[in-house]
Amino acid sequence: MALFEGFRATNVWKAFTLNSIVAALVIFIAMYVKGKLDTYTDKKGHTVTRNTNATSIIVTLVSTFAASFLAFTFMHFIFDYGSGQLAD
């Protein structure tokens, strides 16, 4: 049961639009997490950039996976997205 019943990936442009929404959400969350892990503000208020380390990469990878999973789940409940070849 989708919130928006009429907007499903039944043609190319609707599929592109829905996929672009998912991609934008995932990319935004990945960039936000990566930026938070690689920069911090010192006590004087200056922004300091750190080098990327293995922990930053792993946390970004895991958070991006979680973000994409959640984005696809929300899109499924909102637009009934993800039916693939099953869409009418």
C-alpha cells in the first residue's frame, strides 16, 4: 500500500525520476557522513581537515549501505518502488 498510488515506474521517465530520488538521498547521506568523519572544529573555532583513514572508509561504506537500504524501503512504502518487471 503506497502513499502515492499513481506514481509507479511504469514508464522510463517515472523510473528515472524515482531512481534519481533514491540516488540523491543516498549520495547526500554518504557525503554528509564522510564530511563529518574527515573534519572537525578545534577549540578556537577553526575547521581542521583530517586525512582519510580506514575507519572513516568503513563507517562511510556501512552508513551508505544503510542509507540506500532505508531509502529503497521508504520509496517502496511511499511510491511502491522496486517492483521491477512486476509493475503493471
